[in-house]
Amino acid sequence: MKIRGVLALRKRQVLILFVLLGLSEAGPNSVHYSVAEETEIGSFVANLARDLGLGVEELSSREARVVSDDNEKHLHLNLLTGDLLLNKRLDREELCGSTEPCVLHFQVVLQNPLQFFWAELHIKDINDHSPTFLDKEILLKISESATTGTTFLMESAQDLDIGSNSLQNYTISPNSHFYIKIQDSGYGKIYPELVLDRELDHEEEPELRLILIALDGGSPPRSGTTLVLIKVLDINDNAPEFPQKLYEVQILEDTPIGSWIITITAKDLDAGYYGKISYMFFYASEDIRKTFEINPTSGEVHLRSSLDFEVIQSYIINIQATDGGGLSEKCTLLITVIDINDNAPEVTMSSVTKIIPENASETLVALFSVRDQDTGENGRTVCSIQDDVPFFLKPTFKNFFTVVSEKALDREVRAEYNITITVIDMGTPRLKTECNITVMVSDVNDNAPAFTQTSYTLFVRENNSPALHIGSVSATDRDNWRFSVAEETETGSFIANVVKDVGSGVEDLAARRARVIFDDYKPYLWLDQQTGNLLLNEQLDREALCDFTEPCVLHFQVLLENPLQFFRAELWAENISAGRPLNKRAMERREKSPQQIRQVLIFFVCLGGSLVCSENWRFSVAEETETGSFIANVVKDVGSGVEDLAARRARVIFDDYKPYLWLDQQTGNLLLNEQLDREALCDFTEPCVLHFQVLLENPLQFFRAELWVRDINDHTPTFLDKDILLKIQEGTAPGTSFQMESAQDLDVGKNGVQNYTLSPNPHFHLKLEDSDKGRKYPELVLVQSLDREKEPELRLTLTALDGGSPPRSGTAVVRVLVLDINDNAPEFQSPLYEVQIPENSPLDSLVVKVSATDLDTGINGELSYSFSHISRDIRKTFEIHPVSGEVHLKALLDFELIQSYMINIQAIDGGSLTGKSTILIRVLDVNDNPPEIVITSLTSPIPENSSPEMVVAVFGVRDQDSEDNGKMVCSIQDNLPFLLKPTFKNFYTLVTERPLDRETRTEYNITITVTDLGTPRLKTEHNITVLVSDVNDNAPAFTQTSYTLFVRENNSPALHIGSVSATDRDRKTF
């Protein structure tokens, strides 16, 4: 915009002089001419020489020229004939828009002396534009209940011509329902209104197509047309219908999120708003809402979260279609999830013997189960271990295997084996899982000590004193020592004495610096060198040391020096917590190791054969029972004495690996380890059964059991929406039913929702429906017609009751909005909105907010705001929000171009009735334009003998702002022999103050400065250069006042006898 302003400035530099130049140089009257637009280039306009009283030769000698105010060369002056000719085709609409008359101002400028004449060229309009509608199709939605005489405002046509050539009339194609009424805006423009002459009937004619014709007053007249499409809106007398009641679809469990599943569509015989159907899930569980979503408009069902066949195999979804008037219908969607091979086999270690003695054959090393959660071939598995280890796999029962040693092992040959269990499923693609276990071979005393030498030779002096050290012998034993201690044993407790095992006297322990070193370098034990006793250096926590590894073995050495000798040893930390509830630390470790917890579970779920008791135990407990409560005693059921429970490490393991119960090994009592919440455990599943096993070892045995969690009435029925909104048209027939969301009750059986009641009222009663799953759902049935004028809104209380003792209840407010027919047009709060806005307001600024009200409700009371019958300038500059009525700035304002806007606005309700208002926007000027300097004429060079007040330059100054922003002060430098003289209004002449002297100064640089009086003050400077021309005002001067020359006598003629010299300060031309 700034660039455009600079370019415009250059055009305006010529304009200002001739509009406002002083009276002394201007002709007494302006001359008026006229020409029709689109006249050919070169056409004759007038003879200026004759009209101005000048001779043709004077036009040439005085350099006559034509200058237009807009600096465009619309006209051409023939200096030979004095004729004024058209230099280009003129388009009145482009030059003046809708302004009438269309006048181009220009001046005729003559020099020597300076003189100009004002003139005007009037551009006459011709009928070269047809009326046009901005919208080629006008859509009207009219309810069939609209009364005759109702008017509907329509957009007017646009015609760029003016006067009699502009828009003069509207007509409508022949029809039996509507006629056109012409309205005058008061600004010389007319607007069409469509008037209903005969009532509409949607069933007879749901749509009408009419042709609206706009005609201008030209000769011949021009016309423009648009299609008026009238949609006759039906009242809501039909509910949506699905083509089928049940839709079935299958979907792969690896279907990506966002995938389309199915499109459910319903049809409604009603039209318009009442025929628009929205789709939603109805009575849907939280799982369904999280997994699927339905497009409310298209009925497309998409996947919202990942599926898992192993968790849920199918979904039954109730879908409801509701039309714009609140009538609805339901159908059911059955989605079956298809399994894919997306689960690798799982290897669950039920028990692992980390350490086995070297002398044991066919020892059970590990018991594990194999599971693949997929189905069919995807879930079938093959299990194997490597061939180069002395172990083999034995299938036991179903998917359980044992790893057994083939023969007795030799720890001294190999002390550790790494066994890889590989499981491959038979699906496509085949998935594989590997599990590694490490087996340590423990030592037995199967090796005798051996001396390091077969014989020793020692020398001793005679007569030595007793106990003299005469030498050392050394022996080694390939076997390890083994000691044990119970966890949590007090620090300093005795473990063993090693004097005999070391094979030295106790006195040697200190001399040989005997000490204990553990593999992890931690001082669990210390060796008393005075007694040879191994003592506990700190309390041991078996769970912290070994977690769930059994047995818990700490490896160490007893080291002696001089000579160096060591003995391998093991310290077994024994568990003392069997049969007790886990302490907090153990519980935390168990929570961090879910895989190890599951390793025990699967075994008891699936293991069969002689290890499994044939019958199940069944116990029950009410939810929320206190922790520690007695459940049962299992001593008699187990068939062992109570003393065997601790010895055989009896314990309870649940299928979901959580410690709901614990077994007291001292009494055989099953006790509640935590409060149980039936709803959290089983949701709506009934009965709520937790499966578990009681496990005993040595020999391995388990008993299957069930814990039934009984429901108590600890939940109140609740509605997901505390406020249920129903919109019902006042013309709805009695007997119509409206489905409502049911209440949710997490309790089951008789403690679940059993009944619904409705607060007393004359219009509705409740009808209960039973679902296939035994749940009850409420329907609201209309028994007496509604009347919005008497009662526009009803508030009812819906109560849900369960069957507990005492019963619990929950309520929701049913708010019924009675929808009115469209019998009221919108009305604005004010017929005229006046607002002022600075011209530098940023884009998107809020200009004004308009508001209208409509006594109707529902869609008939929903208003849409828009501009009406406005120009293109207004459409480009402002926009109105169709819902809020806020008018925002869409393009930058410029006070210098347009000072105000008059905008017609309309509010249209859902039934196409309209209300009108006007916005008057006044643009406030800000100081955003610096002064402009327009040099009209400049004389350079000027003779040095010019008389004082010779005109050097004529220029005009202008500031497009108004008030103080447009007032200006003009000046030049003080140290120059020139003066500024104001002439007329904002024009100045630059004149000489005194004669100049070229020989003193040949050139002057003059800066013209113009400052406005606005805030902030803006300044413009313009530099001009004036050259001083020479005149012959200096006589030649000899370089010397006298010359003496000497000459010989008798010289020949033309003899050079000397030179004289003179200078002249004037230029060479003189």
C-alpha cells in the first residue's frame, strides 16, 4: 500500500497546482465539456483556442499543455489546430463508479507568463452493462406452515450503469404461490421481496423453481436473471427408518485405527431440518465408546482404538438415528473380531531349580507351561531345547513340560549349564519365543583331599625348642563347603567352625591371615582368627539378595596365605516367610516382577494328571469384607496335618497373580488379604468368580479352588447425563415415544436397576422396555398434545431405583423444549447501528456486534446474520460472523479514500423469515500521510542579472489527512538568496531575493521542508538545484597595467617583438 501511495503521489504532484493555484494566474471561469463513455480514441471534444480566446500560434509559443487532476493522459491538445481530442477510451464505471455526475477536472497551462485555465469533462453514461445477480441461485427454505402475506427478502441485482440506464424493475416467472414486491432503499436503489400469495404444501410440491428477472431502464433495456430455488420444509411427522434391524460385520483384530467398518443409514420421509438424521451409539458401554465412533452425519462407523481378539471377541452396539424434530429409531450392529497371529508363544516358568546336586539323576530342573493366545493354527505350538546338554523335555499335561536331567552330573567337569527353551507357533507368519535358564551344579563330598605333592622332605636342626615351625604341607579338595542360615538371623550369630576343614591348628589362622571373601565382595560373614568360628556380619534379607530365586546361595572362599590356599564354600539363605502374608518390601518386588508371578500361576490352571485334585473347592465372601477376615480352613481338605503346611511350603496362587487371600501355615486358615470390590474385579459379569490354587511341594500337589465374590448394594443408580434434553414440536401426535438413556448401576442382580418413575405431569408417562440382557430402559410417551405458547418448557424428574434393601435411587432432570412453528420474523435491537473506527485499525478488529431476537424457538429461532444489498467495496472491507453477529475488519481502511460506509444487514431464521437493520460506520482520520510536495515548474538555470523576486519554482503542498493532521508549515534554509512566497491556499513560489553573481557562486541546492501539525508530526523534504547562467557583465582586463618592449632597428616587417595578455571573468561565449 505504501508503494502504491508513492506512485499515486507522483500522479498527484501535477494535480494540486491546478486545483488550488492562486487567483492571479487562473482564468476567471472554468470551461465545461462532455463526452459519452466508450467514444473512439481521437474523437473531437472542443477547440480550446477558440474557447480560451487564444490564437493557435500562441498555444505553441507559450507551450500550452493539458494536465488532468489524476495525472492520466485522457486528453490530447493539438497545438497546430487548438483541438482537444480524446487520447483514450473512457469507461465511466471505472473512473467514477456509481458517482453521478462523473467529472474529470483538468487544467490548460501556458508559460510566459504563467497562466492556467480550469476545465471539466463530463462523462455521460451509456447502457453498456446488464443487471447481474452475485448469486446465480438463491435458496429459500420455507415451512409449509408459513402464512400467506409473509415476505422473504432477496439479494438485489447489481448494475454499474446509472440514472435511467440503471436497475428499474424486477419480475418473477409465472407461478401460483408468489409475487414480487419492490422496496425502495431511500438511496435511489430498489430491492425485491418475495411475497407468499398461496399456502405451500410439501406433500404436493416439495420444491419450486422460479426465475427472478432484473431489468434496467435503457433503450433497449438490458436484463439479468437468477434461479430462485424454494425448498418447502415439512413438519416432523415421520420417524427415521433403518433398512434392517441387525447389521453384522467381521473385522481383523489388526485393523488400523481410523479404519472404516460399516456405514449405517436410515431414511426419513420428512424433508429439510426434520429429515436430517444424526446417528449415535445408544446404551453403549464404556468399552464400546472407547473402541468405536460413529459419524453423526454420515453414519460411518470407524475404529477408534486397537482391537484385541484375545480380550474381546465381539461387540453388540445399539445405534440410534434421530431426526431434527427429536423422533428416533434404533438398530443393532454386531461386530465380530477375527483372530490373527499377533501373539508370540508365551513360556511361563512355574518352577526352576537353579541349583541341582551333582550326584542326582533324572532331577526335575524346571516346570513350565507354553501358551499362545491366538486361536486355531495360530495358537498351536512346538517346543524344544538344544541337543548338546544333558537334559531333555518331558510333556506332562496339555501345554506343560518339565526339563529333567538325563543322568548324574559332575560339578568338577562342568559347574553351569545354559538351557534355551524354544517355542514356535504354527501360524502365518510363524512366531518364535526363546527362554533361557541357567542351572548351577552343586557340589557333594565326592572328592577326597589331595596333597599338592606326593612327598615332603623337611630339615630340622637338633636341640630346637618345642613348637618350632619346620615347614608346611598343602592339600586341596575339589568339593565345596556348604553352610546355611535363616534370613533375618541376628548379627554375630555362629555359622560354623572351619579349623578342622582347613586342616591347620587354630594358631595358624592369624599367622596365615585367614579371611572370608564373597563373590560380590560384600562382608556377609567374618572369620574369628582366635577361634576359627564363621560369624554373621549382618542380618540377611533373602528377598533382597535373591528375589524369587530358590534356593538362595551366596558363594565365597576361605583364603589363607603363606602358602596361598583357598577353600570354596556356599552360604544358603533360608526363607522364613512361608505361610505368612508378604511384607511391604516383598510386595513391592512382586509388583515389579509380574513375569515371575505368572510363572507359578499357569501351572496350576492347566496342569493335570495325578498332581491335580479332581474336585474344586468353592468358597464365597461378600465384597468389601474387612482385610484379615476368615474364609475357610483347608487342613482337612488338603489331607495333611497342619504341621505339613509349613514343611511343604503351602501357599495360595490366583489366576490373575494377585494375593487376594493368604494361607496361615500355622493354622491352615484362608484369610482375606485385601478388601475386594466386585465391580472392579468383574464389572457386570455374574457370578463373580476368582480362580486360585493351593500349592504344596515335596511332593508337588495342588488343589483347584474358586472364590465367589458376592455383590452388596454399594452403588447408587446414576445417569451419565444429569440433564436430559428433549426437543419436541408442538404438533407432535399423542402416543409418540421418545427413548432416553438408562441409568447405570454397577451392582448386579436384584441390586441393579429394577424400575423407573416419572414426576407427575399431564403430558407424559413412562414405558419400560426390557433388553435382551435383562436390563430395563425407559421411554417417554406423549399422552397429551403440547402447546408452546402455553408452556414452552417442561421440567420432569426421572428416577431410577434398584432392588436393594433398602433401595438406592438416582435422578435426572428431563428438560422438554417445545418447538414452535415459524410464525415470527427476527427483530434487531436497533434499526440503525452507528460506530466510529480509526482508519489504522488492524485487520480482524471488531467493528460492532449486532443482535436480533426471534420469538420462535428451535431451528425457527436460530438466526444467521449476513450483509444484504451491499457493494463490492463493503464485501471486501468487512465481514459478519453468521452466528455471533460480530462485524470484523477484513481489509485496511483509508480515510482519504472512503470516509464512511452504510451497510445493510439481515438476520434470517431457520424458516427463511428475515429482519433488517443498517450499520453506519464512520472512519476516523489518523495522521498517517506525510505532506506531499508537488513541483509544478522549475526555472534553471537563471541569469545572474535577474531582477529580485524572479520566480524560480512554483510548487504546491498537500496533506491528505484532515484537521490538524492536514495543516502544514513550509520553509527553506536561511542562508540562501531566495524567498518563499505563499500564493493561493497551499501553493508557494520560490523567488530570488536579490541579483545573483555567477562569478561568486554558480549553483544553489535548495531544500524545501514541509511539516504537518498532526500527532506525531510528519515531515517531507524536497531538494532542487538552481544553476546561475552568465551575462556579459565583466570587461576584459590586462594582466599588467603597462608593457615595455624592445626592438632592433632595421628589422623586417611582421617581426614578433613581444606579447600582452588580458582575462574576462565571463564565460567564453562572451
